[in-house]
Amino acid sequence: MKFIGRHTGNTVFPSPEPGEAVGLNPPPLQWVPEPGSGPYRVTVTGADGGTLFDVETERNVFRFPAKLPAGRYRWNVRRGADERGEWAFTVPPDAVEFLPPSAEELLAALPAERPRHIYFPEELASLAAAHPVQLAILERNVKLALEEGFMRYPDFWRAGGRTDYRSALDEVRRFLDRNTAACALLWLFRRERRAGEYARRALLTVCEWNPAGACSVAGPWGDEVGLSIVRILPAVFDWVYELLSPQERRWAAETLRQHARQVYGLLTEGDYFGEPGNSHSGRLPGYLGELALVLHGEIPEEECRRWLACALDLYGSIFPHYGGRDGGWAEGPFYASSYTKWYLPFFLAVERISGFSFLVKPFFRHVAEFYQHFAVPGMECHPFGDGHWPTESEWPGFQAQNPFGIYAERFGPELARRFSARCDAAIERYELHLLDVIRPEPRAPLPPESRVGTDRSYVSHDAGLASLHTCLACPERDIAVFARASRYGTPSHQHADQGDFALLIGGQAFLAPSGSFGYQFGEPHHRIWTQQTVAANCFLIDGEGQKKNSPEATGWMETELEREDVSRIVMHLEEAYPMLERCTRTLIFNHRTGALTVTDEIRAAKPVAPDWRLHSYVAPEPDGAGFRIVRPAGILRFEVRGPGEAVYSAGNRYCYPNGAAEETVPCREREPQWHMNWRFAPAKEFVIEAVFHPDCNQRRKEEC
């Protein structure tokens, strides 16, 4: 019997894929976990058919103990009477060496002297001298911390408490992620006594909070407070260690030990190796690794070794689940900006101790290209997924202030480095992700820079995201188009929006997905509107959209890029619209003029009525046979054509076009968003074409 294959939106993708030329040597092997019990049997054969490995493993991953000679291999997985079937992969001569250290090796190399987390004592002075700008910003952060004082216990779990969960999230991030981290860093590098005492007192304050209560990462009340604790306090414990009495050290170590046990339980009992799609669990391996390193010598070694081995195994195999080999992040740039930061302190610690870098994985080497296209400084919105909307007032201190950071610094390309510098120059104080603002130099040579896109086009086939530009290097004159059709389906922070597209002029959103979290993730507006097809620049069929939280509602792209200044992307959407026999959306973009044509070809077994939808941040105006959207950055003129006359409607209320659903009003007021709908008469086949002519005011003044 064959293996069952992916069956939930959180399930791991098998790798290497059949016929893949891998980028790492040796490549980690991973497969979809099978129900049942007993070990997996993994066999690997060489080009001559001889068996090279025949091993058993309890988990759905296998890591080779040494590099493989360049060549062709086949591998199979069995469990009991079931088998996956043989797949082939090739190890090319230029595959990057990837042999993470073991937990035993790391702990043996760990210095006894502190600090030993990320930084060693002998390099503090040189790092301080090399980072005067960052330290000046940290001084402003510390001033704010001293003014704000300390957070009180978050009692959102009980009725009538002083705070609710959403407010507690904001408060703990200000207290720990911003204020405490800044004070610990300034104590470490400048020996600022008041900063050190603040960090010490903050650590001991949190140790008074019940790890099994509202501060737990595994409790029933929400995990964000606990996540901040396990993210920040390992580093703080190490950096202010000398300020703690022996009794305080033991108290803090035992408290952190309880938190670490929860993290380990979530990763192992929750089977993160097989179901890594839970985004919050995706933060945990790095925190667990940090806890193991800083608590070594304070608690029994066996426990630290077990935690560290878990973290190393995950980063040495399935991680990052949402990150593609070509640098794209399937959940979109908003979540990518933080989820490509959470693990960096652990990665930097491993580098400092062993010299090995997890950042040689293809995703990490290419993610700066993804940001270069999807997180341009000053962009008003960031399609796609949760957080696509303007974020400055919605989620302060949530999106990374500089997502490029270490990735652009180490791997380029040059434009990403320029954007990174622009992000840094805009920072008055740090809000989140302070633990990687002072980065030691890598100890081992980096792989050569390589690119998967250009400054005018980028496609992540793994993540299902595409970006097309007229003038990316000059964002104020750029016309940009973004699109999504992804193998990941619609789980987690991804929306039911296969085939969605957006159009920006000079960084302003003229066509964009609509909706927001409202007050917090999961409120009715978010669930009923924002994450659904009705909120996207997509279409409904007989009033129905794509299925949310589905691994089957997928899409994929065919691309022909920059051929005589024109790029063509065909998005295949049949899996997302199972009520249709054929469903494709074709985007044709002119990189010189910015003109865009969107053509939908729809075929059904019986007559259906499409609702074809667009969304904008301002009201559309009639313009001859079509419409126009006018904003300070320019004008977008467009026309939608299809078979027969369509019934057009537009408004700024969050209403389904058939009127069956009540308006879903977000709890937090936002600027109005406008929703356009073209309803076509029932038929079995449709060709719907929309033609967009953008005009950028800055572009008229000076050609790119």
C-alpha cells in the first residue's frame, strides 16, 4: 500500500522532490508521516543500484552522517507493509556542505565563562566599536524603559482583569521584547548600570509569574506572553548573569527550565516534525536551543542535551516549512518579516560556538530577494496573507523594522542592501527583534551569491508568489504587480485567495486585498471577511469562494519572464475552484509601461454565475467605458469585459455581493476600503478580461 500523502494544511512537504537537484550536501530527507506505530525504514541506493543506507528512524526525517559524493541517488521509505515508493535525486558538485553539529559537540565547545550566548567576552569591545549607530538607538530605548518601568502580572485570563489578551500582547512586547532586551544589550556592551539593573529586575519579576498560568506557551489562555518570555529571557539570563546572586540564578534557571519543558513538549508531543504548519510552534525550536545553551551547567546536562538535539534536528531538516528554496515565504511578507527573525539568536549562537551556519540553506540565501520585491521600504501594503494591510497603526512593534538585515548583508543582492540601509536609517528606536541588531561576523566562508530573480521580476514557485516591476530600484516611480497561486493551499495566515493580485503605483496601493485583523486575530471580521475569497481580487462562483484552511485549495504558476519587456504568468486554479472544470488566470505585464492585462478562462459542467471582484483603498470613479482610481501617486484606468453585460456595484461596506451575509464590521476602525463587483449572467464558459493602464506621477517627471 502507498503512503497517504499530505492530508492537512500543516503537513510537511516531502523532500527531495522526485528528480530534484538538491542545493545541500548532504540533503535532509523528509516525508509525510504515516498513521500507525513502529519505525520507518529508509533505504538509499546509488547510481549503480547498490544500497548505501538501510536504516530505521522513529521520525519522518533522516539526516546523513557525512557528505555524499556528487551523483544520482534513489530513496524509499517503508513502514510496516506500506511504502512511499522510490524517488530519485541528484547531488550536484556545487551543492553547499550542510553538516550541522551534534548537541554533544555544541555543549562540549560551550565556554564556561559568561556571556556565552551569541557574544563572547573577548569580542564585546570590538563589536561595540563597530556598532555605534545601533548602540545610540539602544540608549534611546533604555531611556524609554526607565521611564515606563515594569509590567504587572497579565491577568487577562480572569473576568474583570486589568487587561485583555490583545492588550497583554502589546504590553509584554514593550516590556520584554523592547525594553528589557534593550537594557540587557546596553549593559552588555556599555556597562550602563541602570540598564543592567532594569534587565535584572525584569528577569526576576517575570520569574514571579506562574509558568503554568497565563504566561505558559502551552496553556488554554493564549501563548503570546509565554512566547515573549522564552524568546527574551534566555539571553537576558546570560547577559546579566554576573548581576544575579547565586540564589537568584537558581531561581531564574528553574523558572526557565519549566518554560523549556513546555516548549519541548509542544514540539515533540505535537509532532512538529510531521506537522510544522502551526506558525506559533515554528518560533519554538530556536527558543528551545537558546534555553539549552544558557541553562547548561545550571540544570542537569541530559535535559539540555535533549532540548538542543531537538532544535538541531528540526533546523537540520524540515525548517523552514513556509520558506521555499527560492526565498519566498508562503504566508506573505508581513509574517515573513518576523518569522525569519525569531530563530536568528540561536543561529548566531551556533555560529559563534561551532562555526557552522544554518543560513547556508537555499531559503536563507535567497530570502532577501523576496523582501526586495515584497517589502520595499515605504510600501503602503504588503500582499498577501494576514498583515497585508498598512501596519503602522494596526500592529506597532509587530512587523520587523528591517526584514532585510543579515540576509542582505551576507547574501545580497546589492539593491536589497540599499533597501536595508534605508530601513535602518528610519529607525528612531527599536520595537521588536532587538537580539539580532548587533551581529558578529560569520566564522566560516559564505557560499557565493546567486540570484533566482532580477530587479524587474521574481517568482517563488515554492511559495507561489510573483512580483513584477517597472522600476524597482526607484520605488517612488515604480509600478508593481503581485500575484499568488500556491501549493500551500489556504491554511494558517494564508487566505482563500488563489489567483489574487495587487497593483501599486509609487508604493501606494491602487488594487489590494481588503480587510484586516480588526482588533485582534480571529475576530468575526477577520474570519468571515479578510481571510475569505470575497475580500481578495478574485472571483466567486455562484456566491461561493475558495475553501479556507484547506490543503487541497491550491494553485500553481507557469511563467515566461521579461521576454521583450513583457512577462506572462498563468495561474492554474482548478484545485481552488473544484466546482469548475477549467480555471486559469493569465497576467501579462509590460515592464516598460506598467500596463497589465488579466484574463480569466472559466469552464463549468453546468451554468454558473461569477462575481468578479476588485478592491481599493479609495473610491473608483467612472471613466468612459471603464473606471479610474486617483491617488497622489498617480492614476489607474481600467475596464472589465466579459460575455454579455455585467451588473456592476461598488461600496465601502463589508458585504457579500449576494447580500446573504451580514456586514462584518471590524472592531477597530480603519480607513474605508472600496469593493467593486461585476456579476455576470450564468453560463458554462467565460472569458473575462480586465485591462489596467497605470500612470505614475513621478514617472512622468523622470523616466526610470
